[in-house]
Amino acid sequence: MSRKANPTLIGAFVLGALALAVATILLLAGGSWFGERRQHVMYFEGAAQGLQVGAPVVFLGVKVGTVKQIQLGLDPQSRRFLVPVMIELEPHVVRTRGGEPIDLRDRATVRQLVERGLRARLRMQSLLTGQLYVDLDFHPDKPATFAALDPDLSEIPTIRTAVQELTTKLEGFPMDKFLADVAAISGATNKLMSAQATQELPRRLDATLRHLESLTARLDSQSGPVLNDVRANLAELNKALLAAQAALARVDTAADRVAELARPDSRAVAGMTQASEELAKAAGALRKLTDQESTTVANVNAALKEITRAADAVRILAETLDQQPDAIWRGKRQKTTP
């Protein structure tokens, strides 16, 4: 007969398996079931197809959390639909340089990061699957726009993706006018290319190239004499430049000599200064001699008067001798009146 199974042993085995399964689940969950769960919300504009629950949340290239809930909301003021996305961040992923952990679940910490420019946007994980993930990065140039009406929610502002920004810009682009301008430009280009003058351009260009080749050949054949003349002219110019340099050197030497003579402490300037002083003294003495009240002038005037009287006496004597030659021994005769 077969031995009967022990129910106690079977029950212990089942309980041990259940305990092992619970321990495995707790290890895989990382203790998150017993930890505090604090979530943040983000409001994205437009469609969010490709974003799924469980998608990663990446902060500066590092996964820091996951997407927990995706809903569809309506803004009562602008009457536009928004996509609220709830994310849950891990507590000890970010650390300071000193090794201290930064809890991204803390609302005050997230608020400080938002003030520094923290923004969220959707980015694509794979082009093949089209799945999206939430990218957290700093964009201080982008304004922080909040959409949550509940003050108890911790909101991270969102920004548009590059595709959304391009779509917004293209919405106001005058596509009809642009296409009409392109069609007009295409028509003008076809008309220009089909014109007879445009078709003759290759022939004219070929003729121009042939003329250029002929001109080049002539220049090559005549360049020898021209270059010889140029060399001769350059040699003459070099000689002239050498002569000019020599003349400039002589002028510099003469200028140096003149500057040497014109110095205040030179002998020439001292001699000229002394000569000018002597001339000034002579001019002063001559001025004193020619003064009307000076003794020399008075003596000269008296002498001139005596000379004048002597000249008158000699003139009278000469007239008397001319009229009476014997007056020397007889004396002067008195004139008789009739």
C-alpha cells in the first residue's frame, strides 16, 4: 500500500512558498509599498499619443521616476483640452557634491527647481514604436505657465515640443500666397530658360572663351619684350631711388649740422650773440654822439661856423685880388662914389 501524504508537511511547504513569493515581491518593489508616495502633476497641450502609464521620467538624461496616471482635462477659461499626467519621482536619485541625497518628492524642492527654470516636455523614446517619455530639464528662458486650480497639487510647468512650436508657427503661415509665389517664380524661370537669348548663352560663352584663349596666346607671345621693358624701367627706377636716398642722406647730414650750429650752447650762436651786443653798444654810442644837445654836436656846429666864416673871408680875398691884383703891396683901395 502506498504511504499517505502528511497534511502538515504540505501546509508548511505552501506557507514557505507564499512567504518566499512575498519576500521576492517586496525586494523587487524596493520597499515602495511601505514608503510615502508623493506625486507631481503636469499639464500637456495637444495630443499625447505614445505616452503610456509606466513611461520613464528622465531628469537631465537620468531616469528619476515613472508616469502613474494619464487623464484628459478641459480648461474652463480657454475651452481647450489638456492632458494631465501624474508622475512619481524616486527619493534618492539626486545627490549633492557632498553626497547628501535630494528628495525629488518634496514639493518645496521641486518648487525651487521650477523657480530655477525646471520644465517638462514630451520626447520620443523610439522612432519605430513612437513611444514618448517625460523629459525634465532647465529652460529658464521659457515662462512658467501653471494650469492646476487645486493648490494642493504640486505642478511642474510644461513647454511645447519642437514639433508643436513648428506647428504653431506654420498655422499662421500664408501657405496659399507662398505656393502662388513659388508657382509664379517657377513660371518665370521656365519662361526665362525657354527664351532664345538664354538658349544662345552657351554659344556666346563658347565664343567668349575662344576669344579669351586667343588673347591669352597673344599676351604669352608678347610678354617677353614687355617684361624686358618692365625690368629695364625697374632698374632705372631702382637707380633713381638709390640717388634719392643718397640725396636724402646728405640733406639729413646738412640738417644735423644746421641743428648743431643752431643750438643755444654752440660757438656760432655765442659769436653772433656777442656781435649783436657789440653792435648794440656801438649804436648806443652813435646815438649819444648824434644827439642835438651833446657836446660833440655843439663843437662840430661851432667848427662848421668858423669854417664858413673862413671860407667867406677867402672868397672876399679872392674877389679883391681878382679886381685889384696890386692890393697885396698897395693895400685895398676904397671905392669912389660918382
